Amino acid sequence: MLDCINKLIRSLVFHSSEVEIYELLLRKGEMTVSEIAKELELSTRIVRERLKKMLKEGIVGRRLIKRGWIGYVYFAENPQKVLEIIKRKLTNIIETLDEIKT
């Protein structure tokens, strides 16, 4: 049971670099992986990993661009949308905990 609770709690935690990426995208708008990495002094590998998770969770979005090359720019989703995602996660955790105790 404790293992399940730990997993549920971990699913709510944001890595500090995810918070930094989200805040940067809110401030600056659309950016590429390399622009984010340079600005935050992170490796592009780390930025790609974090963006992949954030994209899956709906915290950031991306748009295909052509600038002499084809790639993506990433942007922060609306803070209100992010808040709703977090609320939904909390609700799911509470429901799961209720199922565990019964």
C-alpha cells in the first residue's frame, strides 16, 4: 500500500527544471529545444526529456516550423489549463486512495 501511495505522490511532483522551462516559455513565448537549453544552461538531452514529459501531461504544446530546417517550437499552455490538469491529477489520486482503503 505504501508503495502505491509513493507512486501517486511522485506523479504530482514537478522537477525543478520543468518549472524553469515552463516559466521561461511563459515569459518568452515559443522557443526551440536549443534556445531553452542555452537560456537555462541545461543540456539539450535534459530539455528534450523534460519537454517530452510536459507535452504528454499537457503543460506545454509544440508547433511544427520551417526556418530553413523543419523542427518544433514549444510554448507554455495557459496557466489556467495547467491548474486544471493538476486538479484532475489530485482528484484521480484521491479516488485511487479511496479505492485502496476499501
